[in-house]
Amino acid sequence: MNGGKTLIRPPAAPAAPVRRSARLVLLVLVLGALVVLGSAVHLTQGTSSVDVVGVLRWMFGGGTDAAAAVVVESRLPRLLTALLVGTALGVAGSVLQSVARNVMASPDTLAVDAGAHLAIVAVAAFGASLPLLGTTGIAFAGGLGAALLVISLSGLGGTGIVRLVLAGTATAFAMMSLTRILLLLFDQETRGLFAWGSGSLGQTGLDGVRTLAPVIGVAVVALLAIARRLDLVHLGDDHARSLGVHVGRIRFASIALAVLLAASAVTLAGPVGFIGLAAPALVRLLANQVPGLHRHAALIPIAGATGVVLLLAADVLLRAMIGAQGALEVPTGVATTLLGAVFLMVLCRNIRVTTTSAEPPAAGVRGGVTVLRHRLVVGGLVLATAGVVTGSVLLGDTLLLLGDLANWVTGQAGPMVTGVMANRVPRVVAALLAGAALALAGAVIQAVARNPLADPGIIGVAGGAGVGAVTVITLWSGAGFWMQASGAGVGAAVATAVVFAMAAKGGFAGQRLVLIGFGAQAGTQALVTLLITLSDPWNETKALTWLGGSTYGRTYEHLVPMALAMLVLIPVLIRARGELDLLSVDDETPRVLGVPVPKARLLLLACAVLLTGTAVAGVGVLAFVGLVAPHAARAIVGRRHSRVLPVAALLGGILVCAADTLGRTVIAPDQLPAGLMTALIGAPYFTWLLSRNR
């Protein structure tokens, strides 16, 4: 008592909150120190002779005019670009993950980068010249359109990690194919945009930084202003609505601001892969150890700082490993994609996924059809194959008639027809064999993995084959085709072993397999880009052709590995058709019936690897064939592999043959790689399958 008043001593603050806030402060200090240290090292790297002492003298007002020019005109813009791009991507990824309530959401997986890249290349291809802000607006429109398309297919609210990744992958594949088509068709107007398309920090100078820094700053501040509402939306729609939050408006505003950040980053440096995924994912992993980090007021700036640290680390490591001169030719985005792919695969190895079978995006799979119907289907497809092959032989830059074909078959054709046929027939047969091989490989992998989404392209097997073939071409300039084919086979085997070994944890869950394979595919694409830019940096056409898959220049020699693989492996698959049926159900049923599951699985996977490797060695990387053809076959003849395998092979051959014919006919005498056309055909089909199964 004191003067009739009761003094109530306020309770002492508990120690735990102090410690908790101390952890958050410590994290901020560590990130700040890493940014400062990385920036200091970054400034000392470059092709000029200005070393650490020269930079320090410049920083303290001394140094020569030459040193000042190097730092101000070259190194400082690159550093500031890295700071802006890292911040923008880290913040954008954190917001997209919160809005989607999905740890896999990012500018990469929502196809924002691909949409923005396509929009910018399209503007450049058609000769339009825009100021930097106008280019940002175009990139924003493209990125927002892609993001809304993917979200409409996958849904919000954590409705499925795999669905989000696959919808984003399919959309990104289609957009990247369109981008590569524009780069090939308008190579003069788009010169230099190939390397830019993989993310390069040294492009726009201080003008770009001055122009886009305010845009990025305003977007980040706007997101911080709605941070509290984002906290509520992340907890649940009903909870947020009960507290007066307009969920739809907050979501759209958040997505628009995140896309604006990603578009600004693309305008400054091109698509820089995986920073927007890895940075917020790392921060969320720390949330259990650093209380308060789950709140967006802390999450957003810390994710941005983490993005800066990752991007600076990738750029510093790249220049330290291959030298500043070599780093000029290798986009920084390649390094970030390689690091991010490894991070993603490790993350997905430990992520919690359902062990039940994934919901297959199949178009009305039948339980089975009668023998007569199956024979009619196969007969019809054989006739269709013959028609497509005939049309492919006749069509092209030189139009032939059936009479010319008959004369060539009987040895009575003139020199012109003979020359055209000598060039065209191997290409047609290569497309047919590659399509059939990839379709069979896809059917086998889907059955063995018990995952209808497992495609040799999507899970990285085809990408591994591409890395193997390009490695051989790069290391041995005089390597013959057989060495390339061997390299492709080894690459496919290594990629398969890595993906399946990492996915084996916890019962070989199908969702985990697809997610790890997605990381492997991104990593192998970055490796192919790295090898080509290091070995032949100015040959963009070579790079685009290899990455897109092409039958151009194929000879009869290129057909031999695919033909041998088909002759040897088709009888093996026919003999194993019953085991494929059993393995596609579960592990117990084949064991009960006496099937040695590990041995059978290894044998069938080896068959799929050989088929994929020979196909990639023959025509390059073809997307979606191994996914679309088996699905279409199951929709027509049911699930039994004795019927699925021949139908899938015929459909795969028809798809690639038709795509190749379109690619070398519609814009003749110019040509488009068959792989780009299969992506343009396969991606919409796959998107339709996803939309049917929402």
C-alpha cells in the first residue's frame, strides 16, 4: 500500500521471448554480414587488373581514374544488379509460397520466368524497341498470364505439390519452346538473348539499376504493408474471412506484386533459376529454430536477404572456379540452377508426401477392350503410321509426288528426287524410331515407378542422356556418332540411378520421384547450357538444336543404335508384359506370385534407360512423348501392357514423325526442331489432362 493506492508490480518479462527475439536478431546480423562480405569479394572479381588494394583505395577516395572507371562502370552495376535481383526473387518466392500454401511455389515452378522471357523475346523478334520500363511491363504481362494459367490448373490452398509442379512444368515447356522457335526464326533480331535467357548479371548497367530499383522497392514496401493480412491468409481462408480479410483481393494483389518483382528481375538479368524457390524454402526450414520468422513482416525481408546471399555466392563461386573471363560466357543463372537443383532434390528427398498412388491425369482409362477391338485399333494405327510416314517423305522444302516415290522405290528416279530422298528418308525413320523408343520407355517407367506422371523427360532421364552426349561432343571434337550414343547411354543411366536412389527413401513414393526428377531435369538442362557456352559460346543455333531435339542431318548410321535397341529390347518387354502389369499394382502382389521384384525392376529400368539413351543420341531431347503416348494408349486399349506397349509405340512414332514434318514444312526452307514441335503439341494435351482431373 502507498498513499491509499495499490502498486501493482508489472510482471517481469519472461526470458523465453527475449531469447526468441535474440535468435531473429542474430539471423539478421548473420545475413547482413554475409551480404557485406559477399559484396566485398564480388567487387574484387573481374577481368581487369584492379585488385583488392585498388578497390580499397577507390572506396576510401584514392586510386587511379582507370580503377574508378572499372569499379563504377563494370563491377558496381553487376553487384547492384545481384542485390536487386536476389531481393526481388527471394521476396517473390516467399509471397507465392504463402499465397499458394505450397513450398514448391516460386517464379520458376509457376512459369512466371518463362512467361516473362517469352514476352520479351517476342517483342524483340518483331522489331519493337521499348524503354526499360516498357520492357518490364511486357514481362509483367507475360509472367502474370503464365502464373494465372498455372494456378488455374493446380489450384491454391496447398491442393497438391505435384500438380503445381507438373502444371508449371508443362506451361514452362510450352513457353520455352515458343521462345526457342522465335530465337531460331529471328536470330538476327534476338541475337544475344539465348545467353540472357539463362540469367546474366552484367547487362543493363547502372541505368537499369536506377530505373528498376524504385519499382522493386515500392513492390516490397507494398507487400510489407499487407504482411499482417498475408499471415491470416496463410493460416486459412475461413480464419482470414472471419477476421474481416478479403481473401480474394489479398491473394490477387500479392500475386501481382510478386509477379512484378519477378518480371523486374527478368528484365534486369534474364531468368535466374531457383533463387525464388531455394531462398524462401531455406528461411522456412529455419522457422522452427527462429520463432517469429513465420510472420511475413520478418519472412519477406529475410527471404529477400537470403536470395541476395545465394545469388552473390553463386556468382562469386562461378568466377572463382572458371575465372572472370570464362564467367563472361557462362550465365549466372546456370550456376544458380545447378545449385538450386541439388538443393531441390535434397529437399524433396526429405519432404513429407503421401505414399498412396498419385491421382493419374489419364483421359478416361479403360478397364480393357475386346481382342477384336484391340486388333482393329492396332490395324488402324499401322495404317495411320504408314500414312504419316508417306506424307513425311513427300513433304518438305521440296514437294514430291507419289509417282516420284514409286520411281525412287523402283530405282528409276532422277538425281534431284534421289538427292532429296537420301536426305529425307533417314530423318523420317529417325523420328519414327525415336518416338516409338521414348513411348516404350515412358510406359515402362510409369509401370515400374507406379506413377503415371513419370516421363523420361520430366524425371531427368532424357536430360541425363543429353548431358552425356554433349559431354562427349565437348571433350572429343572428333568423336563419332557411336561415342555420342555411348555417352548418351551412360548419361541416362547415371541420371536414372541418381533419381531412383534418392526417391527410394520411405517406400519409393511416386510424388517424391516426380519432384526429384523435376530437379534432375532442371539441373541437366543447366549442365547442357554450361557445356555448350563453355565450348562454343557463339553457336546459339547448335545449342538450341541440341536442347530442342532435331532430326536435321541424320544419316543411316544414326539409325543403327535405335534400331538395335528396338530389335533387342522389344522381345524382352513382350516377355515381361505380365510382370509390368503386376509391378504397376504394388510390391506384394508380384512377390506372392513369385516375381523377383528387385531383379525385374532393375531389368525393366535398364531397358527404359537404353531406349531413352539411344533416342536422345539419335535426335536429341524430345519432351512429352514418353508421357503423352502411354497415356493415350491406356485411354484407348486399357491398362494391360500386352496391349498398351504396341499402341504406345505406334502413337509415339506418329507424334514425333508428324511433329518433325510440321517443323520442316510450315516455314520451309527454314526448319524447326522436332522436339520444340512435340512440346507445343504435348504441353496443351497434358494441360488438358490436368484440367480434366481437378
